[in-house]
Amino acid sequence: MAGHEDELCAALMRLALAGDGLVMGVGMTVLAFRTWIKFWSHSKALKDIKDTPVTRIADLRTLVEEPDVQAKEKIRTPEKQISPPHQDIEVFATRSKVKMPSRPWMVERLPIPSLETKQEKLVIVRGRVQTKAFVESEGDQRDAEALIPLNVPEKAVFVERTQTYVLTEMSNFLGWITQKDLVKFTRQVVPFVLAETEAHWSFRPSDMAVYVHINLDESQHPIPLVTVHHQLHPVPASSYTLFQAMFGRRYPVGLLDEEKILPLGAEITAVGVLHTAPDGTPVVKSSKRLPIFLTEFTREQLLVELASSTKVLFWMGVAVSTVAAGVLGYSLVKNWTRWKQRQQQRQSQNNSENRQNSTIEDEAENFEDIPDGELCVVCLLRRRRAAFIYCGHRVCCMGCAERVEHGANPRCPVCRQSVTGIVRVYDS
């Protein structure tokens, strides 16, 4: 590992341990919070998928048309307006009588007929991937929209190509490590549909939709791609490569070329929200509240996968939350203790400064002539400066008064009352 990377790791470690682990505790708290949010979304998705059966593609049109018919019937038969009570009120500004409501703020407004907000209808369909031209055309025009990868003759509707530099570097602790730098990334997509797997194309009814459109717009979900090409093109070594390896610099080893496709005829499952295209055909779009959209698993396999991932997220959230609470608690206790120590040090420093000032004043008073009535009754050397609480006698200097206050049985030397504190008294 290079020297600058060692310094970067050391700086990150110091930042994580700053404040006795406070930064690390906050980071782990954020991680725990995100883990619990992901666990909640997976649990909600698991419940929704359990409550949603698999729907045949041929039955999707009926699911789309039912809400539209109900909405149109509601618009055709609006509710009757109930007229509020009116009262004849004579308007003195005019010569005629007009009818005005006695309470205008209680007049019921006419209901505006409008379509109700459609709730997202979750559907689960399974079919084979085909292009739109394949299900709508005949003859040679069926494969007109299909994509052909560069390295295989198989046809597809989604092609993803990546080229990555593979670099090797000498590490001080891990030996030789391999890194990858992305060089080129291309993606090609054509509109595709899921066709009914059991439909007979030559005898299908003309009014029945045996396919459903898949809309990938604004979808961030992974797609079940198949790797059809994976090849490493080695980069020949040069004389400069030896010096790069000796001084810890990374050097290229090869160029990794990968190609992934979604082939025609692949049987996949779509879990999304049902919509309607302008021509009336059903469309399935991805839902942001679901962690999956297209998958090669069946509904039962998907339920098992989501249940296991939900369980992993739950225990991960418990573990991360426990560690975050421990680190945060430790850092808070340490910082609170440190703050209390600083407060005590500051108070003791102020007390020592006050004692030093009083000592200096007492030493200055030693060189003055002090009347007999102003001498301390304990040491008979310094002036009386301290008054006891609660009796109020001023008979001791500050040093003797402090010794009396911190003694085993603090009492006034004159009246023998208990002493709870002292007050320094200054002469005007």
C-alpha cells in the first residue's frame, strides 16, 4: 500500500475515534437507522407479496377496466345537492327584497365531480420476455426490434457492456491486491413485454391482451441479466512495470470485457404496479416501496428469499444498534467525566488563586501594625478577615477559619455554634 493511502487510513481512524469514539458512535447509529428502515421496507414488501396472488397476463385487462367503469358511473350520477335553509332578508340599500342565506358560512358547496385518486394496485405476473413487434407482427417482422450482442448470436431486449481495467498493487499487510477501474459502460434497451407462456399465438382472441408492457422508466431495481461474455485481455508487461511493482505503484494487468443480456424467451416474474397505456393495454411499472421489480424467481421462491433477507436485516439491525448504543454510551460517559474533571480543575484553580491572593494580602498585613482587638483569636498573628455562618462572629483570619471549617467538628471558637461556611469580610 502506498504511503499516501497509509496516511489516509490513519487519518480516517483518528477521525472515527475522535471524541472517545463519538464520531464512530454517530456513524454506527446512522447505519443502524438505515438498516431498520430497510428492514421495515422488506417486511412491508413481504406482507404485500404474501397478500397478492399471481395473476394471469390475460386477466390484467379486466383489472384495469373495472376501476375506470366505476369512476365513470360516479361521474354520471352525482349526488343531489341539499339546499340550506334560507331566510328572506330585506336589503335597505335597494327597493326590492332578495333571498340571502341567514348563515352564509354554513352553505354547502356543490360537489365537483372528479375521478377518485387511484390507489396503486400491486400485481405479480410471470411470462416470457418478448419484443412488442414479436407479439403484434407476423412473419419476419417479429425480430425487427431485437438487439444482437457483439460476442454471441443470441437475441435480447437489454444489453449491458462493461470494460474494466484490472490493476495490481503491492500492499504492506495484505500482499498483492487487485483493484478495478471502470473504463467504459454502455447500455441498450428496447421496449419489451411479458407474453403469456401458455397462450397460442395463432388462435388468440383479438380482444384479449396476452401480453403486458414492462416500463423501466425511473426504475432503480436490479434486472436479472445473464452473463454471455467474460474475457480478460492481458496487457503485456514493459520495463516500466517492474519499477511500478518495486515502488508500490499499481500497474495494469489486463482489460476485463463483460457483456450481460436479458435474452428473448427468458421466463421472469414482474412485481409492480398496474397502469394503463393510452391504447388501453396494461403496463406494469416498478414501485418505490418494493425492493424488487424483475426477477427470475417464482412467487414462492421470492417469498423465501425475502423472508431470509428480512431475518438477516433484523439481526443485523439488532447487532448494529447494540454496538452503536454501547459506543455512544461509552463516549458520552467519558466526555461527561472529562467535562466534570475540567470543571473541578477550573474551580480548584480559582480557589488556589483566591488563596494565593489572600496569602499575599495576609503577608502584606504582617508588616503592618495590627491592633490587639483585630488579631485572630487562634494564631494571634494576622488580622480577622473571616465571618462564620451562621453565628456571624468575625474572630479568625482566613487560614484559621478554613481550618476550623474543614475540621472534624467545625464550631465557632467564641460561641461554639456549628459552622457551615465562611465569608471573607473586607474593610471599607
